[in-house]
Amino acid sequence: MQPPVPTHLAVIMDGNGRWATERGLPRSAGHEAGADSVREITRACRRKGIRYLTLYSFSTENWGRPEDEVDTLMALLARYLVEERDEMMDNGVRLQGIGELDRLPKYVRTLLEEATRITADNEGLLLTLALSYGSRAEIVDSMRFLAREVEAGRLRPEDIDETAIGAHLYTAGMPDPDLLVRTSGEMRLSNFLLWQVAYAELYVTDVMWPDFRSPQLEEALESYARRQRRFGKTGAQLESGA
């Protein structure tokens, strides 16, 4: 019997800059190595049968980094969207971006929209890149939409529940993550999927993202498979992957 794997894996990819600094390299080298990890982990998730992979690629706070570093990150993202398109098509990977996408440079937005359109009919792994993303802003956007619906008389306040809120998050239509992995040892969520990870299993590793490859993913999945998921239900224990 195969051990259970998460339906939805979310990853906070952390440590690119520190990885480069420890090696006496420019931070851009860390981001380039991190892009290689994205490629390998996406392939590994597809082989494992994971259906959803959501990567925290660029937060709203990241806009505050030095301009040259932001430019490098945007250029790397653009290159990824071009170079990985054929592989995504060959392997049935569907791509989407979530976040305040209108803040991305126009050339990046155009490439993202094109890759999203081209892969839209693929039926394999859904790869979601959280770009210019902040979970609090996402929740605020959902609340504002529902408030406008109430103001227009299309929704009663008493009909606002968890389902209604979830239906207007950026991740609407996706199952909540079963497993959240954070690399580089930091013990915080950093404004990532705060609503969606309410009952996700957490796995934190000291390995920095550029060194997080298939063997490290296997360790995270093995840890997940050994756990019993409770979902806050007293006395109830649900096996991982159930």
C-alpha cells in the first residue's frame, strides 16, 4: 500500500539570499538556484500524484527589497514562464497566478497570462504561483466583495459564512492545503494562506530553498504520512490523505 500523499502541498520558499551569502555569491545566484528547485519539486510532485502545488513566489512585502533585486526576480520569473511552458504542456501541468497581479511589470503579466491560457485545459498538477501575494489583503478583498453584495441587497449578512468567504479568496475552487512546508528554518507563516492553512500539517526544515530537492521533499512527505490529522475534532483522528 502506497503511503498517503497530500492532495495540496503549499511551500514557503525561503533562504535564497542566505544560501548565496554563505557561499560568497550575489543574491541573484540564490534566486537562480531557487528556480532550479522549483523545477525539480514541480516534477517530483507530479510523479508523486500531488494534485495541487502552491508556491509562495513573491510577497507583497517583497516589493520593498532593493530595486535591482526585484528586477532580477521579475526577470527570473519571466524566463521561467517562457522556458517551462513546453514542459508544462508535455506533462499536463496547469499554471495560474494568485495575488495582486496588476502590480507585476507588464511584460511579466503578459507572459503569465499567456502561460495560464495555454495550459488552461491541462488536467494534471495545478501549479499556483503566489505573486505579489499577501493573505491579509486577500481576506480583505473577499470581505469587501461580500460587503458590496450586502449593500446591493444580493446577500444577507446572516448568509456570510466560511463557505462564502472561501468562495471569494484567490484560491477559490481549490482544496485547502494538506501540508505546508517552510524551508530555511523560520517558524512563521509570513502572511501566506492564513485562512487556507487552518488545519494544514506544518513541516519546517533548516534546509534552504536552493538545496530543497527531491530527497528533501521525500522526507517532508514521509513525515506527513506518519501523522494523524485531527481537524480540531475532540477524540477524532483522521489519517493523513483521508
